[in-house]
Amino acid sequence: MNITADSWKAKFPESFDSYQRLNPGPDFEKLIKSMIALWLDQTAKGFPNENVSKINGPTLIVRGDQDHLFSRESVCEVAEFIDNSTLLNIPFAGHLAYENQLELFFNILKQFLKVQ
């Protein structure tokens, strides 16, 4: 994986700026290293695993149908572990599905919140 703090800053400057502004003790290098370790963790402690079953509130799980980072199989596995979860697979959307299909996402989110 060729992601570094510098490559992330170059590709996603808004997220870097938000992190710096909102975090009282920012360490972007540490954050990126921790994220990469999480993404690559294939052990029982890795994500997703049975620990998500500890989530006990209504949960809307959102995925873009063309998400290259979160497979359909993985999102379905997560949904199965969480009681009272609703899975939203947004068509014609990538990893940032809520941005790619904002109107559709908000319509579904409003309905999800109404029934909770």
C-alpha cells in the first residue's frame, strides 16, 4: 500500500485541514499509520469482526455499489453482526456514497430516523 501522510494530504487536503483544525493534539503521521494497520489487519482483532455485534442501537450501514474499499461481502457480514441494522447499498456511487448520491442518501436517512 503506497499511502503516506504526504500522499493523503495531497489527495485529500480538506480532510487533512479538518483533522488539523478539529483535533486538539493532531499527529497526522500517526493517524495514517494507524489507519493503514487497521485496513490491513487480517487477524481476529481486525475490522470487520464480531466486535461490531456490540453495537446495540439502530444502525444505518451505507455503502456505494461501486465502493472499491468496502466489498459487498464485507458490508453484508457487518450488517449480519449488528442487530437492528439497516443496509443501504447506493447505486452509481463509490466509497463516498453519501456525497455521490446526496439527495438519495438524505431521503433514506430521513426515513431511517423517522422509524427509529
